Amino acid sequence: MSQYDFDLFVIGAGSGGVRASRMAAGFGARVAVAEDRYLGGTCVNVGCVPKKLFSYAAHFAEDIADAAGYGWDIAAPGFEWPRLVTNKNAEISRLNGIYRNLLISAGVQLIEGRARFIDSHHVEVDGRRYSAERILVATGGWPHVPDFPGNEHVISSNEVFFLDSLPKRALVVGGGYIAIEFAGIFHGLGCETTQLYRGDLFLRGFDRSVREHMASVLAEKGVRLRFNSDVARIERNADQSLSVTLTNGDQIETDLVLYATGRRAHTDDLGLENTSVTLDDKGNIRVDEHYQTSDPAVLAIGDVTGTVQLTPVALAEGMALARRLYRPEEYLPVDYNDIPTAVFCIPNIATLGLTEDDARAKGHKLKVYESRFRAMRNTLAGRSEQSLMKLLVDKETDRVLGIHMVGPEAGEIVQGLAVAVKAGATKAVFDATLGIHPTAAEEFVTMRTPSRED
């Protein structure tokens, strides 16, 4: 008989925590999960799922406008924000129920409440103590809003999904993928939208061609882009609008300010000081390649560790950890190379592998294939918007090192190509592959002449 209540106690029922719990329970471990907010974590509740639903809603504005070129007369279209929020809430509730059933059916004990470490083997939830041989922290990240006068007037990506009404004017602060997605969503839903970023160009870390192309597309759509700008203070006006003063003295009048300037590890009130767990200089829990913290009894996975902040990464880490602990003969470490990702702005961005700058920094000599074209759908619609497709090829080995795209359904297209890149596909393999005509995706297998090469 074990001296502990559980073999594994998981704090956080997000993507990583749920996957690790279910897998460990399936391998015969006695598992409990504590969650104090919502099942499914950030992704299901205030992240990728509701965000993509909102992105779909915003897309319809262009779809309706484009329909006229294809013979459709759509009279007086209207949009009701409360209906979108209500339907979104119903879908999230359905997904919460699915996550609950997955845990229970796997034999995991679900404990609703905030778990706090008493020591390395004991936690307390709502006054009740539990013991475990190992404790896994999978509490994810939390939006960060910097300190400045008037920051109490802003909202984060947690609150934006629950607004009572859609603002007429919106200011989105930030230059990452969350900021660019919501700038597109607000604009698509009819808001007068400004995006503010303190750097010279948003989407730092993405390929330069993608960043420049997206800035051009958004500007053409009518999103007001303010680079090299930052907020100094915000004041609430008598009519409840907001006056935003920038560091250069300029003012912006708006109805809503959304701060999307980054997320931090959600470690508040976990009681980590009662363990020997250590944090890095950004507040992330330090772990080794096996997700082991500096405390022998405590592990951590997902966004709380500062890993790549993507749901599939947390899922893979949860699976790998469960196998290492309870089915070591099946253990395979997570491969963090060539991870595909998408940004659900309008149009979509998808990226895979190395950027042009990163590839050269790693010593690769490149052949760069780049194509910009107007998607077939845009012709009769009279829309001038162009898509971007880019391949980075190692000049010596012919291996495809990076794929980048801006355009409709970019994520759906690049997901398939990720399999080929993971398998080590060369440009010759792409060239030998017949395209599906007429599609945008065929461009990736018909680009024959490099735009430039080293």
C-alpha cells in the first residue's frame, strides 16, 4: 500500500495537464487533477478555440462583400455581437463537458479548486490536504499588462471574449500573434481599429517577408498601424470613452483598449516557496529535458515552463511525461524542431521551420523561393489582396528548411507540408509532386526559379 493518496497529482486541467492525467491513469497510476477555473485551460476557454470562432465571424464581412462578384445579392446584412458571444459560450460549455467526461472516464479524480503546495508531496485544496508521490504543475500562462497610469482601464485577452457589446473604436496594443489576430477580428466586425506596437514592425520572430507582407495587407484593409509607439497613460472620459496618450505626446480616442503584450507563467499563490522549485529570470519554472524541476517530487510542463506556447506542444509534453514515468519502454522525447504554427488573423499566417534570418545564422546557404499572387477567389470579387508563399532551401543538401505563407487557409495547407518537412523532404521532392489545380496550395510545388540565392 502506497504511503500517498495518489501516484500523480496534477495542478491545472489545461491541454498538458489533462493529457498527462489521462495517459498516466491509463497506465495504471492513481491520478488526481485540481482545477480552479475552467476545464481545457487557456486554449479551450480564452485562447485558440474562441479566438478562431471570432475570426470566422470576422471573415464573413469580406465573404458577404465578395459574394456580389459571384452573382449574389445579399440585402442589408447585419451583425449581432451578443448572439456571437452567446453561441461561443455554448460551444465552450460543450467542450468543458467533454474534458470533464474524458478525465472521469479515464479514472482521474477531478478536484475543483486552487491547489497550493504545503510541501513537495502535499497540496491543499479548499482546506483539504492531499498527498502524492509526484506533483505535476501545468497551470499555463496568464496575460501580462505592464504598470502605467490608467492601466486599470484596459482589458486583456481573458476578458475580450466576454464583452457585453462591441466597441465602435478599438485600440490593440502589442505586436505578437494575439494582437494581430484581434486587430483583424475587431476590424472585420466593423470597429475602427488601431494596432499599436513599440517596435518598428510586428510579429518579431516570424520571417521578415511575412511581417512586411502582413503589415501591407492590414494597412490596405484599413487597420491603422502605429509602430514605434507606446502608451504613456490612459484616462476615462465623461462619456466612458478613453483618451490614450502616447509616449511621443500623441493622443488616440477610443472605446476599448486591449493589451496583448505577452503572457507570463501562472505561478501566483501556488506555494512554490514551500518546495525547492526554482524559477528563471522570466518567472518560468525551471525544468530539465525530462520536465523535472529542481525539486525531485515536482514536475512541470507547458506554458508555465516557458516552452513553445502552443497547445500541441503541451499535449506532446504531457504524453511524453506520462510515458516516461509509467510506461518507460514507450517513451519518446518531444521533438521541438520544425513545429508548424498558424496565426488566425485575416488573412491567415502559417509558418514552419526556420526563418530566412535564422537559417543564415545557423550557417545555411540558401535558395529562396518566394511568390506573391492574387488568389483565384479574389478575381471576380474584385479584391486586390495578395497571398505570399515562401520556401527556404539549403543550397548544399536541397533540403527544405522553412515554409511560410500568408493567405486563406494557410494553416490547413502548411499542416500537410509539415509531414513532408519532418520526413526530410528536398526541393526535388516538392518539384516531383504534382499540384492540385486550381488551388493556392499547388504554388508550393510549382515554384521552380529562386527569387534569390546565396
